[in-house]
Amino acid sequence: MSDRYQGFVSTPIGKQLTKILGLPAPTRLERWTEGAPLVDGLVVLGGEGRLAETLPTTLDGLGIASTTTLEDGVRAKALVFDATGITDTSGLVALQEFFTPLMRRLETCPRVVVIGTPPEQRTGSERVAQRALEGFTRSLGKEIGRGGAVQLVYVAPAVDGAIASTLAFLLSPKSAYVSGQVVRIGAHGAPTAATATDEVADWTRPLAGKVALVTGASRGIGEEIARVLHRDGATVVGVDVPQAASELQTLMGELDGDHLVLDITAKDAPQRIAHHLREHHSGVDVVVHNAGITRDKKLANMAEDRWRSVVAVNLTAPELITRELLDQGVVNAGGRIVGVASIAGIAGNVGQTNYATSKAGVIGLVDSLRDELPDGITVNAVAPGFIITQMTAAVPFATREVGQRLNAMAQGGLPVDVAETIAWLAGAGSGAVNGNVVRVCGQMMLGA
């Protein structure tokens, strides 16, 4: 689905009207294409923290060129600042000293990443200073413009070597619609030898040899998730309801995958899924709970069946399936569990008390599992904002326009934006990325 407004403001008359009327003029976002470099340009490094010496080597291993000094007449594609060395509030001026001279020297769709230490692992003035980084990055994300994105990555000292996969995602066009986010690496779960480093044999196929289960896989966001995970090397097992069986079979045939047709709310669904994965694939490495429905009504008009069906599909089924797979040992060591929440579960939404309840519950599932999973298994979630799909195309025009424009990028996202974020969380190099909820929303103006 296309964004007609964005197409209009790109025309000569559209540019004139947006300037005269002060209308939002969204930049067409760059998105990664297979075979392209992760970063098409130069990354400027700054800061004097504990990762400063290793960052150039890390980026070089990803095929990303970096420098600490930007020559005259040269523009930067990305900025990375190591703020782990800031130990008190007076040291925060280093942010202004590094970024201010560079903000007007950025290319279109630039990336900014600030690296810090989880505040909860520090005390006194250092804890105060590290927490302050959140206000800096969230604000910069709302003023950077030109399709840019700004993130804060808190890295626990025990896993300093496990940052490559996160930088590969956040510095590349794969994170096109992700901005203003705080990612914690090594903050939850006990670090192991496997999670403390981020070594991946082939960064173009980080899921090679892995099996990925995707629910609701036949169309929309689920289809895109399946395609991206397949692109990254995974064997995809798609799950969907009988009504979508034909589409599911066609897609899985195209991707050389496997399929399972069932209603995930059925009483025996968790056992059937576990049996299929164990018997046909000797387990599963990636579990993506994507299946979801909406049955919108204001609470005063909400029928019980609308409430029950939404909670059953969006929350109860993912929880029961996850626990069954874990209890039976079907999730392989180093496995990845990824839930699909929603910005509605963070900020709420009129007429969606049932939906917002279910999606906040997905975040609760992450919170409940993140510190108790065995064998290096991780759990994370994505929280999409306004994603342009056939479903949102049916939303009334005025409502749809407001939904698309109320974010720092002034546009809706695409299903591939959600899929790329899930692929990063599912990747072999993301073993220290655990317990996160990452919003894929262009940094919406509402919500935490």
C-alpha cells in the first residue's frame, strides 16, 4: 500500500504547499535491499568510554567504514557516541560538544546511536548521568529530521563484545522505522560464553540452519516476517487458521518451508505445535508470535465474545504455546522467542481496551520470562505503531492520516519494518539482547 500524501508532497506543487502551510513533509525512508552494504557512507565515532577502542574493529567486521574525524566537505551517514565514560552530570556536556558540530553535516536518513551502561548497574552520580541519556536520545530523535533515527543502547560491561548485531541493525536501513528506542544488552539473564560475544559466521545469513515458527504467517506482517527470516537463512514453519490454508501453503512452498494449519486458540494447539516441531524439525530455534486480531468497540458497547476472542488469540495462545514448547524442551538452546505487542499496549487507544489489554499482556509475558529462561534462550517483543497494510487501508481517511503523521517521521511504517526488527532479535548474534520491547513506530509522539 502506498502513502498518497507522501507522494503528493514530493511533487513541485506539493513542496510549495507544505512550505506555505507548514504541513509535514515526510522524507522517503531508505530500506535495505539484499546485496547492499549495511551502511552506505561513513560513520563518525566519538566518546571516551570503555568501548571506544573496540568500536572501529567491530564496525570493520561488519564492512562499515568509520572515522573519528570528519574531513571538510564530507558528510556522515551515521554517528556513534560511546557515553559509557560519563560518570557525572557535568560530563554530559560531551554530548553537545560531539553532536552539535555534526548535526548539519549528516546525509539523508542518517543514524545516531549513543552507547551507555544500564543505569541500574551503576550508583550515585554515574547512575544519574547514564539515565539522563534517555532524554537526550528521545529528544534528538524528534528533531533530527530528514528520515533520521536516534537510539540509545545500554550495554552491560559483562557483554561488551556482544554489540555487533545491534549496531548492524540500528546503523543500517533495516531499522528504517525504529527511532527513539532504548535497547538493553546483557541487562537480563545471566551472561554465558555464548552471549558475551557476538560472533556470527555469515552476517548475510545469520539464521542459516535454524528453524523458525511464525504464527499468522499467510499474509500481511506475518508473510513479511516469514520472507525476511527465510532470506536470513531460516527454515520457516508457518502456522495459520484453516481459512488461510491455501495462501499459507502457497507461501511456504515458495519459501521451501513447512506449514501447520490450525487455530492457535484450540485446546490442543500447543501440544500439536510442539509435536510437529519435535517430530519434523527436531525442535525450533525461533518462535514468533505474530497472529493477532482486532474486535474494536468502546468498552460501554463491548460484547463478551469480542473481549474473549481478542485476548484468546493475541495473549492466551502465545503464552500457552510458549510454556508448552519450553516445558517439553522443544525450544533449542540459544533459541529466540519474539512476541508482537503494539503501541496500543503502551499508550492505549480509544475503542481498543480489549486489544490494548492483550498487547500489554504480551509485554508482561516478556517481563515474566526474561530472567528465568534456560540454555541461553531469549525473549523480546516488538511494538508496531501505524503500519500500512490492507487492514489499515480500510480505516477512515481522516483517522488514517492522523495515525500516520503523529510520529517523528510523519509517515506510516511498512510490514518489512516489523519483520527486520524481529529478524535482528532472532539473529544468532543477538544472544545478549533479552527482555526488550522495541517500538517500530517512527517514534510516535504518544506513549513512553
